[in-house]
Amino acid sequence: MALAEGVSGRIAFKQHSSGVITPGVEPDFATDPGASGGQILRRVSSTLALSKDTYQSNEIRGDRQIVDFRHGVKRVQGNISGELSPLTYADFFEAAFRGTWEAAVTASQSDFTSVSADNATSKFTFSAGNPVTKGFRVGHMIRFADLSDADNNAKNFLILAFGGTSNREVTVYPAPDTMTADSAFTLASIGKRLVNPSSSFISRKYAIEIWNQDVDVARLFTECRCGGFNAQLPASGIGTVDFDFMGRNMTMYEDSAAPFFSAPAAETTTGVTAAVNGLLRASGQTIAVITGLNIQLQLSASADPVVGSNLVPEIFLGRANVSGQLTAFFENADLINDFVNESEIELLAYLTTTSAVNTPALTFYMPRVKLGGADLQTQGEGGQSLTIPYQALKSTAVEASTGIASTTLQICDSEIV
């Protein structure tokens, strides 16, 4: 008899037809989510498992032995861990945010008349219109087409700030080629944008299957809500992300009944992000001394039992609490002063997968952040390091006039169409 190996494990998932959980009742899995479709997920590991509340008898008996032990309410708990890559975890990010990916923004000379560029100031300048009113935002990745300066075409430019009359001066990274006004072009944000919403929160639930192909046993975890994520960006290495889940039940499938998902879509093929590529900015300045950054969004999922059912009646989700920690070499007093003075800063991370000018990429943008410490320990002979916990807060900026998202956290993913 074969023994299961980790390399033979396949994780696939599919969204249930509705995000509603009905107390005391499970959906018919044959139709919801249904065996057809689904998506194979790239992963490093998973700790998803079914657990039960258990109760040991406290009865004191003459034979001085325990004669009963009972099972109570069931829950699915655990996480799925993977290497951070564009597109791969789009569904789970959307579930954690409780929002919806927003479509790309498109524009042309009919909106802005003409555009010029200056390498020294790292700006594009439009002669008319308002790019913020059109829908462009700080943290968007944009690309031009049909410009007379070919080096500015089909190239990722990350929007860092808006300025000037009607936000027509757009500061970007990397710096564009200097060019005179061009009146024939198109412009679009790349991929889609996701933010923590302020209303109309969407609850989603997923069926997640782990199929050990070598022993032909599948575990289908059903009605799972995403309770948050933790993205880790080391100074040297591949970015990673863990998604937390809580669900209601697990069903086993064996032999000819396994797997449950009959023909899931193949896993994505996008490259993984490496923290040495891209850009990290704090307080509007590019920082080259950051040695690590993690970003956590926690919804504090909970599932309390009720009398008369071994299924939890609901999986409750709390506030979107975005926090994390960054570490940096001690270069100057700026970050320490930001902590001492309780200053509000912004954090913007641009994570690329290749060195190409149009590389697939992700951006994480927190427009309003307060630092919770600035631990500087004097030790050893090498570089001295700061450890800085932070709390992200909902931005107070007026998005419609500043182009700064009125949210706590924004993600842009270049590969979502």
C-alpha cells in the first residue's frame, strides 16, 4: 500500500454559489459548489483540518474510570501558504477584503489633449483634463501606447503622486524619457484594483479540496470563509503569503469517488515576486535600507456553537485590521522621529516578478500608517537594525480630488483581466 507524499497533494477550490450560511443546514455539494470547474491552487503548504469540540465526562464513579467522551460542534480551521505571485491568489484577496476587484481605467488624447514627460522630475504632465476624475489613483500601474517616444510605450509606470492644476502632473516610477507634448496616445491602468470597502461588504465562502493523488483520498472542506492574510516580504528571497480560513465541515472521498472536482482549471503560471525587485516607499520617499516588511489583514473570524446542531450557524467576520512590521538598517532619525512624533506616513510596495519593463507586478498601498515603535538595539559589529511595528488606518484623504484611496489598504494586480 502506498503512503501519501506531500508532492502528490493537489489543492483546488471553487466558490459556493452564495455567500450565505444557513444555520443547521449544509448545501447539497453535488450542486453547490458542484464537481465541475474549480481552480487548482499553487501552494507551499496547508494546515486546513476539521476539528471538533470534545467533552470528557466528569462523573465520579466507584470504578474510578472514565466511561464517556463526546464530540460536539465541528469547524474547519487552518491556512494555505504560498509564494506571492500576481493573479494566483486574486480570489482569496478579494474574499479577505470583502470587496470586488475594480476594472482598469482607460484614457486617450480625447481626455487629456496632450502629454509631455520630464525625466529629471519623473513626471508626466497632461495639458487638459483631470486624471483623478478619470479614475487613476496613487498605486496604479499604467502603460502608454502610440507615443512618439517609443521608450515610454508598453512600459509599467507606477503612480506615486498627483499635483499641479487639476492633478495634471503625475509623478511616476521609473522616471520616463523626456519628451515634448504628444497629442496622439492611449493610456490605461494595468490589471485591477482592490480596496477595503466602506460599505456593501461581500461575504464569500469556498469549497477547498486537498486530494492526495497517490492514495486517492480527497478531503473537501466546505463553506470556508477567508479570515485574513499575512504577506511576508524579506530583503532577500521570495515573497510569501498565508491565507487564514474557517469553515463548517469536511467530507471524505476515496478511490473512484476521488477527487471531488472533476476538471479544475490549471494553476496560474505567473512568476513569483522577489523583494529585491521593485520599490518600497515611506512618507513619499524611496527607502533603500528596508530589510523586511510584512502586511497582515485580520478579520478575527469566529464561529460560536448553538444548541441542537453540530454545525456552527455562521462564521462571523470582524473589522479589517491591517498591521505589520518593517525592519530597516539605521540610517537616520526619520523613522524614529515618525514614531516619537506620532506622525502619519504612507507605505507603498511595488513587487515585480521579472526585470522586464512591462513585468507582471503587484502593488500594496497603505495611505495612512502610524508607527507603534522604533526598537533600535546596539549590538554586534555590523549594521544596526530598527524594528518598527505599524498600524494602518483608514485614509482621511478625499479620494475624488487627491487620487489617494479613501481606504486602509489597496492592492493592484497587473494580471487580472
